[in-house]
Amino acid sequence: CGSDGTSLLCGPPRCEQYSSFQDSRPSRNLTFSRDGTLVGWCNGHVSVVKCADGSVVSTFDLPKTALLEFSPLNNILVTWQPYTAETQDSPQGEANLQLWELQSGRLVKALYQKKCPKWSEDENVCVRNVNNELHFFENNDFSIANKLHMQKVSDFAASPGPQPCKVAIYVPGSKGAPSFVRLYQYPVLGGPGAALANKSFFKADKVAMQWNQKSAVLVTASTEVDKSGASYYGEQTLHYLGVNGETAMVQLVSTPEAPDATFFSWCPDGEHIVTATCAPRLRVSNGYKIWHYTGSVLQKHDVAKGAELWDVRWQPFLDGTFPERPIRYQAAPSELGSTQAAPTQAYRPPALRHLPAAPSSKLHEEEPPQNLRTGPGGEKSLSKAALKNQRKREAKKAAKLEAKPDPEPQSAPAPVSHSQSEASSGSGDPEMDKKIKNLNKKLKAIEELKEQQASGKVLQKNQVEKIQKEEQLL
């Protein structure tokens, strides 16, 4: 679907037969059912059709709908629209998530929700996150059957396999405490020993959780910023949790590079990956690439200039459709020639890439600190504040030299140990020495703050107040 497309084509890969559905308006969102038999889209109204013959299953007059999702067995269609603030007719605002019985078109439940509820594979259990709780529903009867209370729980993932249903929950870290993911088996949700597995970790602003079909979940933990400076895109770690209690940190195997990719998804065959650059995240260089998991680019498509790519999806297929093949450790042959990564260069925004490269590849030219810059003739150039502070320091040094008595002449200084030197510099009064040491410590901190201020750094209110106390301390 895209800004220039008015039709949708469906069919298996490398097959000449496909179904075509005509619609005169561009689609905001397109979604396949999990088994690939249904497809739905929204463009002022919601339409659901069969992929085999294009026959209409249901239509809904929902002009504000932005996202769609099918329940695993296609019994329920979920529609979501942005939340609308309260009005006179609706004091709490409109319920922005609706659950529809797909065949009859009947509204089953309307909810206030940011994220879509999640089902077990047989639809016996459905879960949603509400204010530090997970609510569990059974058999698509949306009256609460069970609850899991967990402070600050922000995300969860239900297992797709057969019963009993399992759920992974994520609680972000706070105040020095680590983030953690825990596994539970429904309906055992509370009490000692209820958790099947627990994995805690630092460096996680958000996580993505992915279950396999049997007994384990992978957790991708990511941060927005890489404090080590190694990556512009933050840090990522991968963690494994099994329902038998085993946990581990997973290491990388391959690292293909896809510059400007805004989307990533595995093919149902388990061997291919699609990466795409889509609008509105990026409105230039839109297109997609299909990769083999070993890092080879097998297909590349760029949209026409002036057009936009909004979304890319693999058509789903039932488990067992594709045979399982041995894992390769050598790159698959590429139809596009060599796929070796180009030499790493400085990042340039897409809008500037058609322009000639600047002589310097640095985002910011290196400049000396303000108190070390030189004037036109090579002399040292200081700001007014830095010059004033320098004169104060010189005046203090001169005052100390004048106050210090001249030492008596000696033929040769006797060797003095470090401990003796420290003792001789004291006043002889331990309490007085302690006070002097404390005052000197405060004066040194003030001097450092003044130097930071002179170099152009904006100080906090309490730091400015410390500087103002210098005369009193002196």
C-alpha cells in the first residue's frame, strides 16, 4: 500500500495467479490474518476480504481507524483509533479500541487502550495491560476472569503455542534497580514460586519480546543512547528465558548493515529478511531490500521519485508450509553482485546526500576551550569573566607570597619524609587543621565552578550560590 497505489495484489511467491482488489482511496493500514487467508485495510472505512477469491467478509464504517489486527483464529477483528479527549456527550472520551465479531459484524467490547490485547493461539485466553495489572479473559468473553498485579508493568507477550498459556511481563528499572522480565503460566499468577523464570538486566529503555512455538522467549533490550559513544543508535542486548527456568545472554552471529532502515521483518520461511525505508519516518530514498539471513542482498526495490512507501508486509503462511533447512554459515549467492559493506563514513542526513561532501567529515569542528583561544597575533584571548578570574587568582598568589616570611638560610635541607612534611604544614591544633582543610576544599570547588562558568558552561542555581559565598569563606 502506498500514496500512488489503488489496488492490492495477493499471491504466493513466484506464482502467476493472484487476486486483485480495487479500491479508489489510498490505504492507511493493511493487515493479513495470521493464517494468510484474510486481508483487511482501512481508508475511511474498514474492509475485510478473502485472499483466495476477493469476496467480502465484513465492512465497517469507521473513518478514524488507524490500525487493524485479527485474533489468531479470525473470530475477532480489533480496530484502533487515536484517543479523543472528553466531550460534553462523552465525559470520559470515546473508547478508542473496539473488538468486533468478524462474521456477524457485532461489536463485542469497546475499551480505552494504547496497545492491542493479545490472545493465546486457540483464543481460550486473551490478555490486556491496565494500570499496573494484566487482565485475563477466557473464550472471548470479555469479563475479567483473572488478574496479575505487578507495579510498573509496562509490556507483556503471550505465548503462541498450545495450552497452558504462558505470559512474559516486563518491568522497567528505576532508581538504580534493574529492569526485569518474568515468565508465568496461566492461571498460576501469584504467590511464592509462581514465576517460571526471571531475568534482570540494566541498560533497557524499552524491550521487544518474541516467543517461539514451544517453551522460550527472546527479549531484545535497547537504549536510546550509547553512553560509550560506539553507536549513534543506542545499545542493544538479547536475552533468553526458558519456561524451565534457564536464562542466558545471547551473542551476535552476523551483522548485516541496512542504512536508513525504518522497518525489519522475518519472512515466514525463516530464511529471509526484509528491511525498508518508509514514510513518514523518512520521505526520501524509500524502498526495500530482501536479504538472506547470512547477509546477502537478494532483491532491491526503490520507489519512483516523488512517491512514498508507507508499509511493507510478508504474507503469512501456516506452520509447516516451508521445509526446515540446515543453518548456513557462509553468505548465500546474491543476484546483485558483491554485498560487502562499503567503508564506514560519517552520517549525512538523506536530504543532504545529493550535495558534494564537505572537506571535514566531523559533525562539529573541534575548538579549543574559551580560556585557551588565541587572538589574531597569537596572544591568548580571554573572555571578560575569564580575565577577571585570572586577575583574582594572580592577586591571591601575590598576597600569599607577601604574607609568607622569608626562610632562614640553611646549608642543606635535611631529608624529610612525606608524613613529616604533612605534619609540619599543620597548625598544631587538630580541630583547627580540620576546619582549614574543609575551607580549602570548598574554595577549590568554587574555583573549578568559576572556570567552568568562564568557559561558557551554564551553571545550576545551587552552583551559582556556592560561587557567591567565596568572599565569606575567604
